[in-house]
Amino acid sequence: MTIHPNLNGELGAADPVRLFSAPVPRYTSYPTAPHFHDGAHGGVDAAAYRGWLGEIGPDTPVSAYVHVPFCDRLCWFCGCHTKQTLRYDPVQRYLQVLHREVELVGEAAGKPLKLSELHLGGGSPSMLRAHDLAALGETLRRHFDFTPDARISVEIDPNDVTADTVEGFKALGMNRASIGVQDFDPRVQETINRIQTFEDTRRVVEMLREAGIASMNIDALYGLPHQSLESLEKTIEQVISLNPDRIALFGYAHVPWMKTHQRMIEETSLPDIDARYAQARLAEQKLRDAGYVAIGIDHFARPEDSLARAADEGRLRRNFQGYTDDPCEVLIGLGASSIGRLPQGYVQNIAATGNYMATVERGELPVAKGIVLSEDDSMRARVIEWLMCEFAFSAARLREAFGAMAETIIEEADARVAADTHGFFRKQCERYVITPEGQPFARTIASWFDAYLGRGKARHSSGV
Ligand SMILES: C[S@@+](CC[C@H](N)C(=O)[O-])C[C@H]1O[C@@H](n2cnc3c(N)ncnc32)[C@H](O)[C@@H]1O
Ligand code: SF4
């Protein structure tokens, strides 16, 4: 989470931190995934998705996300959809099915779609063997027209990476790496079951740079068990010394009711809300002092990086991978549990790997659920995205995009401004603005415009 330097300590008072830290979604989509339904319950089924794919124009640039739900280790903090496997054959069988899914999507689209952005996430796609990475690239290239400047990124667990893996990355055409660090402190690492030395991480960063992969992101976490201001400060210094172009600084989301392995983490070892807040603030200050620009609530980038430029020019977007400068209106999800976004709505694949595989093997698109966006959904999604990306939205832009419907949001925003005794959300001319002091609480302020919040059984992580 990003905390603005202008705070200068005034917000040390615990009250707003507590008040604004109630659990809320991370808003990587709106409506959020717990509000997706299957076809029988008014949501999205394979037939509807097939129709949406067929409507994509041949010149529409699309993004693709490929999910690899396997890791060769299981970190206890992990909130991702993955499972540990010490053998490679389940991974190989999954990959065969993934190739088939790419074919099915290509057939439904009816033409090769223009691909400008590809992201492999997980899990740990870095555990794929070189020839499998190359083969996946070949299948994708058979069914999609990659633009010459396509951005191809992979999430990397440094513990996986060998010279062979790097060859596979090159064959895939990877030009961006996203490296998981989390924390370098040995005690923290032991408690989260993720041992990873700084030296090994540096070796991987150097290998990737030598292979010509210039763009690098590092993920770090605050709010982890036994993390202190001192240990976090050291980790952040070590991360900075690796000189990544981007850093994602996430607050640890403790959701043991969803991720039962998180029960391995003693709750008493977790920093409380005030400590999390102080950690986020310290890390942000260190990153700013090192020349990074804060992007949205939890990303940092070198000023010359394309993400920082996008933020500067009002082109920053938010999707399932977090902040992005990817302007595509179509995101195609591939692999178990992956989520796609098309102008008509969201669609999510079956999460259970076995069921996902069986469905694709029958020649069916493995759709589990989704949501058709109403006009109100699309408008609220845009408002929430503006608040998460720009900490503001303009009433004029909203009216321009949504006409008379915009008045609903404007009325809600006026009421929120009037009720906000902390002054975190203000009206400045025709703009509704989250003040620098309110920016750490952007998720909570965005949630004021979420028409679904409180409906259903979804539980979320802390808003700070
Ligand atoms: C798929 S993982 C990263 C790739 C690779 N498997 C690794 O661990 O290095 C994506 C990122 O999600 C973040 N993440 C995972 N679990 C989280 C949680 N419970 N709370 C916050 N961030 C989390 C971590 O920073 C992690 O690097
Ligand atoms: S953090 Fe990465 S390596 Fe660890 S379990 Fe999660 S996805 Fe796998």
C-alpha cells in the first residue's frame, strides 16, 4: 500500500487507521469475483463466452493471462490459486490440456486475435521446463498474432531458475520478469516457509539481465509474521540494491478461512494494524528516497518506466495482475481459475484443476462462471478504477462517458464528501479527490461506490 509522504506523522493517530481498515476487496475487478455466477444462476456459461469471443474484431488488440496452478514449494503466506507438486508429470499433463484450451479459444474467436500482452502467472510458471515454455509459446503463436512489440512477462520464483529455465524464457520471447522476493529476513522466511537467500536472488536477477531481459519487477510484502520496521527496512534496501524497474509492495492478506495453509502462521506473530501502517509508510519512504515514484496504492516504478509514464499521463489501468499500462479492453484468461474480461463482462474458468482438464478434454470451453456487466456495473467499475489509479474522478468525464446515469454516482459522492469528517474525500471544482492523507485508504473509499458490498458471503482482507 502507498502512503503519501505529506502525512508527516499527523495520521499517526490510530483512529482513522482503524476506522478505514475494515476488510474490503482489492478491486482488481468490479464487480469482484465472489459476485460471479454460473449460467444457470444468471451468470456466464461456455455458450455465452463463445459468443463474446466471436465478437472480438480482428484488429482489436487483446491481452492474455495464462495460469499455471503449480509450485514446487508451498509458502504458508500464499494466497494464490496453486498447489504444491514435487513431480513434474501432473504439470506436463496440465500443459497438454492448456494447449488444447488455446485451440478452443482460437476456434471460438474464428480468427487469429491480435495479441499485444501476454502474462504467465501462478503458481510458479518458472517451474516449467525450457521445452515446455517454448512449446507453449509456439501454440500461442499459432492461434494469436503477436504484435511485434508484444510484452511478454512471467512470474518467477527465483528458487526455480536454472540456465535451462532462462533458455525457455528466451524461447517464449519473455521480455519482462516479475520476481517474488517477499522478505529476506531469515526468521520471517522460516515462519512463512519460504527460504530464499539474497545471493540466490541476485544471481537470478543477473542471469535474466545477461539474457537480455531488461524489464524487471520485484514483489515484496509487509505485514508478515515477525516482520519489524528494522527487518523490513533491510529487505527494502536489499530489493533496491537489485535495481528493479518496478516494485510491488503488497500488504500480506491473511485469509485462513480461504487458504487453510495460512493456519500454519501464528496469528500472534502478525503485526497489528498500526504496525502494518507504520511498515507501509516506512517502505514507501525508502522507495521514494531511492528515486521510485509511487503508483496507485501498492506499486512503485522508476520515473522512466512505462508504468510511471502511464500514471503521469492518466493512462494507468487496473486488472487482475494489479496496476498496468496495458490499454487492451479484452483480456483472455487461460488455464484453471483464470479470469477474463471482455466488453460484455467477466468470465472465470473452472478452478479445480481436474475438472478444468476433464472439461477441456471433452472439447468444451472450461467456463465456470462470470457476470454480464450492466450499465451501472460498467459505470461503477470505471469510478472505482479511477479512484484506485488516480485517487480522483471527474464529474465531467463521468457524464461524458455515462450520460444521465452519472448523476447517481455524483449524488453518492456528494453525500460521502459531506459525511467524511476526516476530510479524506473532497470535492475540488468538478473533481472528487482522495486527499494525500486519504490515499492509504483508497480501497475503503473505492468501496463506497461498490453496489455489491455486503451482499453475499465474501470476506476480505484488511483495508490497510
Ligand atoms: C504467484 S505469486 C509469485 C510468483 C512465484 N510463485 C513466487 O512466489 O515467487 C504472486 C505474488 O503474489 C503475492 N502474494 C501471494 N500471497 C499473498 C498474500 N497472502 N498476501 C499478499 N500478497 C500475496 C506475492 O508477493 C507473490 O510474489
Ligand atoms: S508464493 Fe509463489 S512459490 Fe510460494 S506458494 Fe505462492 S505461488 Fe507458490
